[in-house]
Amino acid sequence: MAGIASQDSTSLWLTEAPARVGRRPVASPLRLSPTAVTCFRQCPRQYKFRYIDRLGDEYGGPRPYFTMGNHVHDTLREFLTTVPLDERNMETMVRLLRKNWRRYRVGFRGQEDERRWAEKALRQLSSFVTSHDIRIRPYLVEAWFETEITPGLVLHGRIDRVDLQADRTLHIIDYKTGNTPEASDWTQLYLNALALSRKMPYPVSKASFIYLSSGLMDTASIESNVLDRARWDLLLTARSICCDKNFRSQPGIICRRCDFKPICPDRVKLQKVEATEVQQGDRGVCHGMQRVLVL
């Protein structure tokens, strides 16, 4: 895309520059998912590689945490949508996980590595069974959404689960299979709530992350000011994407799992960041050993 036709606060039409006089510009809306928004905010260069240059298939590959995460999500979906209430127990959960795990087993270094990830998945599902309501009947499960936020900007994505509460409001839930963070990043769920509030007959009142590794749930209230802020922040991000000509990288912790490290122009900086992290980790290990010896 070679030009920007309009960039006021309510319009973000991208256009192709006319190849010859008399050709009318072809408008193409900017399509963003919550994941793409987070990606750009964390590292514009990674965003460019993945969403503009479309290099994900070339440089990406199977990862054990993606395989495990997909199997956990599929198992939870089946458990809450196809299993009768009187059969919802850990035995059924194990059976579903085994079935899903056999479908594909990619990204592992070997049998021992696969066993370790399978046990981690089992622990997470066990935590779900013991810590959360397994008799719930979700209103939506793995629902895809797409909505126009403003002319030239479309928000799209998928929501793990939506519950319809007794007060006829919606509760958005997202499962996380990674480590439990010190503080939740609400970008994804606020944007999910923004999209859902435009598509559903019921208002969204809550959004929650369920961190399956710990069994903890972190919940935020969704009010009109939250949705307004999410929309405004999305518009600002969309404008930044449209105006960005360099898409500079931002070396940091997110580089650890970045697929594009081999082609990143700042890979030298990245190596320095990783070396610093290793040194800090070594100091932490030594400090821990000293404490053990003292005790």
C-alpha cells in the first residue's frame, strides 16, 4: 500500500496509489486483531515481519508450548460443550486430552520432552476441574468476531469463552496456558469486549483471564469508559501503524521467542540483551546457592 487517503480521528482508509491518471484509488481497510495490536505495541519490527511481510510461515515453526496450548484449549472446549453435566470429571478430561493429543504431536525435542509438556497440560486441566465451575453452560465458545470500528478499521479475532450471567450481562473469559504474570495485560480482553459490545444483544460486564498454570482468575469490570478508552487506544495504534515508515525493533524479553531473530536488523542488540539476562540469571543462581550454603 503506497498511500494514505485519510487519517482524521474517525477514518483510517488505506489506499493504493493510482498507477496512472484516471485510476480511482482502491480502499483497503486496516484489519487488526488484539494479538496484532499487542505485537505492534511491543515491537513494530515484529509486526511488520508477521502482518505486512507475511513471513510467519517461512520463519515460524512448531513449538511445544503452542501444541500444548492448542490441545488444552480444544479439550476445554469439548468438555464444556459436548460432555453431559453428570460426566464432567477428571476422568473425562483425561480421555479428551489423550484423544486430542494424538491428533498432532509436533515441536517436541523427543519423547521425554513431549511427556513433560503432556504432564503440564494434565496439571493445568486438573487445576481447572478443582478450581472452577465445571457445570457451567457457556453462551459462546471459541467465537470468531469481526466488526468495523470506524471507516477503514476492522477489529477481528476469537474469544475463548463467553458466559451469560444471571443479570443478563456477558462475562468474557480467556484461558492462559503460560506462566501467571505479576499483572495482567488487559489489551486483548478490552478489545474483545469492545467488539462483543457491538455485536451482542447483551452488554459486557466482566472480563477474566484464567491462568491455568496456577488456577487463578483475574477479573476486570467492563464499563462504558473502559470501552471508550479501548476504542481510542485502538485508533491511536492504527494511526501509528499507518504512519510508521521504519517499524523499528524494540529488543527485550519478547525477543526470546521471536521467530524473526535471524533476520532482525537489531539482532546484535538482541544478543547483548540476552547476554545481560544470562549474566543476571547466573548471579541469581550463585546468590541462591550461597543462601542454601548459609542455611
